Amino acid sequence: MAVTQQAKTAKAPAVEPSEEETSDVGNPAGDQPAGAREIASLTPMMRQYLELKALHPDTVLFFRLGDFYEMFFEDAIRASELLQITLTARAKGADKVPMCGVPYHSARRYIARLVEHGLKVAVCEQVEAPGNGPGIVRREVTRVITPGMVLDEEVLEPQASNFLAALCWNDQGFGAALLEASTGEFLSLEAATLSEVVEGLSRVDPRELLVPEGKRESPEVTQVCQRLSRMPAVAEGEAASFEPTRASAFLRTHFAVQSLSAFGLDGAPLATGAAGAALRYLKDTQKTPAAHVDRLSRVERSGQLLMDESSRGNLEVLKSLRDGGRRGSLLGVLDRTATGLGARKLARWLAAPLSSLPEIHARLDSVEELSQRGVWREELTGILKEVGDLERLCGRLSLGAGNARDLRALGLSLLQLPRLEGALARCQSGLLKSLSGPLGALPELASLLARAVADEPPVTLKDGGLIRPGFHAELDKLVALSTSGKDVLLQIEQRERERTGIGSLKVRFNKVFGYYLEVTKSNLHLVPEDYFRKQTTVGSERFVTPELKEYEEQVLTAEERRGVLELQLFEELRAQVVAAAPRIRSAAEAVATADALLSFARCAAEYGYARPEVDTSEGMVITGGRHPVVERMLGAGESFVPNDIRLDPEDAQLLVITGPNMAGKSTVMRQVALTALMAQAGSFVPAKAARIGLCDRIFTRVGAADNLARGQSTFMVEMTETSHILHHATRRSLIILDEIGRGTSTFDGLSIAWAVAEHLHDKVGARTLFATHYHELVDLARERPRVKNLCVAVKEQGGKVIFLRKLVAGGASRSYGIEVAKLAGLPPEVVTRARELLQNLESGELDEAGRPRVAVRQPPARRAAPPAGAATGQLGLFGTEPTPVAAAPAVNPMHQKVVEALQAAAIERMTPLDALNLLAKLQRDLG
């Protein structure tokens, strides 16, 4: 009974009864929330709150009061709206203060919701027990949670990273750093242009952007936020923390090195400044040494296949365009990982594929071996499922945010590493064998945690039950005293009965005298000399012995001493984890790599993928290629139609792809780009066979979108992206262009599309797939030797259009847009009128010489601006005859005959076979 009462006392809410009654006139120093200055009197607790709030003015302050976190003033008003909790008030009348609160045990989900809205939350804890000293309980902000500084496993998405990005710049260029607080991953980069920095940041989609103080509204920050796929929260750091010299000294101290050359930061002052600011932000917000951040890597553009955020988004590499989720993306198809570690690694590989042949071949060798061994795959998958998130477990414990459950999960995970090591050691590929080394470096820590941590420890560190029985003798004794006190008392009672011969002797307890031995008056003559009288009652007397007094002291302090000792042992175990953090991170890297390779292998085996041949050539040949996402999304009974593609710098450098709407041109082009990306990421590809010449960059210009925030129309966005491609593409690039020029008038768009295609052929030389509805572009093949025409075949049957989804040689003469409009349900009279207008327009496609008008280069004099009032050379929309743009040259009679035959042909009623027969006849006539 006494032990139970003591436990209740220890767990009672930490209430401060004097805070409400005590008042103090005057305002605390420092800035105060609006409304605070009008309060005539402040309690010491409110003074303490305002002082802490002044130190963290840009946060929502979670102020611990007993079993609740309370918020006041503007924080309370804003939080009550966002969290949908009741807004109350502290005090009444003129001293009324807005107030709301949440229970401390469920605070994490409320904090998560505030962080999702881009807010920062400062967590203020009671750092001493109530009643331990004069005045109010001392409180401190123990950590600040921001969008880029989230550690809670219930908030973090296991499969996605949560990066903070730091950015600084000057006249010489830009520097950036990426820091993942939950894992300790730390990257830096430096570039001459903002576009290069954005490319680096977009690979990880940072949640928060840290910039120097006063730079939040700068054009550079605005551009970065607008060009990333997800708008990050923006925070400002002390400008001095970005200063390269100071940042260098800070980083050297943290890593305990004399030089940053090992991290690739020599001669990179801006990258150094950004890295120093990012690490300082982590330490300042988490109030920790951040020991798990034990390495820093410089990101080099030369080792990766580059893609800008637009290209990555158009190809739906990491998320779908439809809803921004993983389903419908390449990552969603290829992610068959068993761990969060592996999922994040796989996403990183797809966001930044390799450009190094040896590394690509090493991954492909591993995937090939695993894809051929189904039993091994299942064995490895079973082991990996038992491995927790080593990076984040180690990160939380290193930052002081972890608990005994994290220790338990880490210990269980480390116990699986020897099994994984043994399985990988049996592999033949060099990469898989190399992964086994780091996995065998932690047996002592695994054994220690297995012996020390309880099987089911509580969530909080103050509830006891953290340490496994038998690990520490003194703790076991205290646990026995605090939990088995009744049994001990019964033993003492039974022993004293036998020793004294007093059968009615009892051990009892009250709050005033503690434990005592009660003897009835009829048995007082049997009381031994070592009994000391404590109290006399009506029918009995109460005694105490030295043994009972000593036991009383032990029991009454056992709970408190147990809690202190368990916390001490936990901190010792946590220190062991922090000391082993570098080895844990190396093991985590090996686990992640093995899991990602295994995921590639599972996809290869189950989806029928083939190993690509990746080499240094500039060509690309794909046989029986398929779109990896579309084929997985098909319904039952549907099958994907594969297609062949050949790109050759000598005779097929630029492929013009024409065909009807909905025929699959965009699908074919995207699958080519995704096949190249997968091959250079180290994955097998959805094809019968593929030979991929290394690409340095993949560019895509797909779809119509505006950017109203930057004042850009759909067409301006299209032209901006096209301009970026033309300025940055090389012969080794792969370019996907879909419907260039459709954002403006027909003839403007056709002219731009033709000129862009010519430039890519003549000046850039990059491998290009150019899809268009301007079927006039098929005439490029007549003008340029390395242009080839492909079209998506269709079949007309019974007045209906059937899409065959098959690429064939040649160009389409029709886009079948009107037929698609008919399928969409346009009124019949609109469809009929559209056909009439189309015939009018098509009648003016060729000049008098039979050449495509768009291909004719006018002499300089003919391109001069027409005089005022003169008629332009634009084709009239409703005219039946084209307006001549120049005097017609002498016409060859045979050519004239061919032109007349083409004009007389009823193309809209021809079948493909009729069209081929007509073309064959015209060729014969021309001799």
C-alpha cells in the first residue's frame, strides 16, 4: 500500500500552485507579443513565458505547464485556427490573455500539423521538478522544430528524405548545402549560375531553405522557390554564419580536422559558407552537438546524368503529374524495397543517374546476379524486413530526441546485420561483395543493446522499465524494492513471528510513522530487546527494528533512485550509440544499397526487363521498348504495344514523329527517355534489348503550362524551356520535344518548330525525338540528311479511327484531330464545318514549284518588311486560293502535272493503301 501511494506521488502532474496567486507589476525586458505591454500586472510564470518568447519570436512557443503545452497571445490565436482546438483565455477583464493548449503526450501530431503549414515550433520544457527550489519552475527551450528539422518518426515519411537547403551567393556565383537532420546526410555544391544550383536542389526537393538575414525577399530566393517542384519554407540565418572564413573554422572544429580538403571544399568558399550555416542551424535549433553528422560530400556535376526539374517532372520520375503522388511515377513502379533506407536510396539513384561506365556496369552486374537467383532474393528480402531505419534511429539518439524504443529497434536491427553480411558474401558481383564489409563492424554494440534494453520499453524516459532485468544488479535490487515490496514485508513478518513466537505479529504502515511491527499487549512479554517502541495504542504497541527502518528508507526512495539510475544507464547506452555513429551510418549505407539493388532485380525478374548495353557511343538502339509505368497501369486483358527506336549520329540523329492525337507519340518518346535514365541508374530496362550510348543530360519539353506568378504565359514557358535546351544541350544529350510551337498561331508555331529542328540538326547534333502535329515538318527529311520520319500507325475502318500504337517509317499526312474531336462529342455541324476549313487550309501547303512553303528560304530582299498598307503574305483562313508571297518561278510541266494531281486528290477519303498507290504513281511520272 505504501509503495503504491509513493508511485502515485511521483507521477502526479507538476503543478505550480503559487503561479496564479503571485503577481509582479511591470513588464519583462525584451520584445513582447502584441497585447503584453497593456497588461497591468504579470505573474512570474507569464514573465518567464514572455522572456522565452522574446528569444524565439518567429516560432510558435509550446510552453510546458504540468501535463499540457500551452500557447498564448498571437500563438494561441493562430494555433487554435490551424489545429481546430478551443481558444480560451487566462485571467479576465483587461488582463485577459488568449490561450490554448494540447496534452503533452499527444503534442507530436499537433506540432506536425503546424510544421506542415510551414511554421516553426519551439518546445519549452520544465527542466527541474516542481518544489525543488524557491520561485517558479525553471524552463528552457529544448529544441526548435522547423520544416527542415523534423526528427519524429511519426511525422517523417519513411520513404522520403527531409532536407534543409542553405543558399548563399555573391558576384562570383552560388553555393548551397543540403543537410538531412534525421539521418546526418550532408552535401555541398558550388556553381556559377543559379540554374545549376536549382538542378542540384531539385534532386532532393528540400522542405526548408535557409538564406542570409535580410535576403528572404531577394530575386534569387524567389526564383529558387518558384523553380522547385514544392515551395519550401524560407528561414533566415545570421549573415555572419554564411561567411566562408567563419564557416570553415566552424566546420573544421565540428569534424575535428585541420583542413576541409578531404571534403572537396578547397577553393569553394560559397559551398563552405552554405555548409557552415546549415550545420550551425541544426545545432542551434536542436540544442545538440549533432555528432551523427560525421561526413560532408561535395556534389560534382561531372559524375551524374543531369536533368532539370522540368524534365524530371515531365517524365514523372519521382511523382506523377496527376496528383503529385508516387503512384503513376517511375519510382512508384521500381520501388520494391523492404526498408525506408533502400527506398530513399532508390529515389536518389533515379533523381541523379550515373554517367560513369564502371559504376553503371557494377550495378548492372549486381542486378543481373540477383535477378537470376529467386531464392536469394527472397532470403535477402526476409532479412532486410527485419532491419529498421538505422540512419534515423541513430540520428534521433544522437540529437537527444530518441527514447528506449529507438535503442531497442536499433539493437534488433544490428542483430540482423551478420545474417545480411553472410548472404552478401556469397555473391559473385564485386559491388555486392563489397557491401558485406561494413555490416560486420558492430557486433559488440548489437550484443550490448540486446542485453541492456527491455523488450517493450515505455515511450517516455521517466516511466521506468527501460532496462532489461539482469543487466544491472543495483537496478534489479531497486526494481525489486519498488515493485515487490509486499513480498519482502511478508518475508520479514513471517521471520519475526518465528523468531519471537508471536503468532499475531504484523508489519504495518502509516504516513506518520512509516513501517512498524504491531504486537498485541498480551504478547508484550515476548518482545525481544532489539525492538524499539514507536507508539502505544489501546490494544497494542508498535515497534521498529534497525532492519525495518533500513528497509523503509530503501523502499521510500527506491522509485526515485530507480528512475535516476535507469536514466543514467540509458544515457550511457546512448553515448555508446553516438560513439559508433560513423560505423552505423556505413552499415546503413550498405543496407540501403543492397535493398535498392534488390529492388531493381525484383523488377527485372518479375516485369521481364532486359540488361541494357551501356557504352560510350553516341547512338541509341531500343528493340521492343515499353513504357515502364504505362504497362504496369494497364487493366486486365490489355497489353502494351512495344516499339523499336534507333538514334544514330550518322543518319538518324533527329526523329520527327507524327501521328494522330491519342495515338501514343508522347508515350513512345517518354519511354525512350526513361529507358536511358533507368540504364544509367543501373537498372534493367523494359525492352527486348537496348544499347544506350552514355547521355550527359536529358531534356524534355512536354505539355502546356503557364507560370502566372512569374508573369509567363503558356507560350512563354514553352519558349523559355526550349531556349534553355538549345543553349545547354550537347552531342551527348537526349532531347524530347513534344509539340513545339503550339502555344501560338499555326504559322508562327510551325516556323519556330522548323527553325528549332534545323538548329538541333545543324548546330547541336544531339539525339532528338521531335513529336509534332505539324505534319509539314516531315519535309525536313528532304532538307537535312540526319532527319528521319516516323509515324504512329492508324487504321480507318467503317468511318472510325483505330489507333495501332505502332511506330512505322514515314510521316503522317494527317493529324486526325477532327476525328478525335468527333470522338470527344463535338456537335456534328461543328465537325462538318471543321472539315471544310481544313480542306481550305491544306490547299495552300505547297508553292507553285511543288515544294513545301515552310521550307522555302526567301532572298534577303524578299524578306524585307512590306511597305505601309501593303498586303501581307499570310494565308487567308477562309480563302480558296493561297496569296502568293513572290513571283512564281518557271514551272516544269511534269512538276505542274504532279501538283495538279495532288490538289485533285481527295485525301480525307483515302485509305493508307490508296495514298501509297498514288505516291508510287507520281514517282513513276516524275521519272
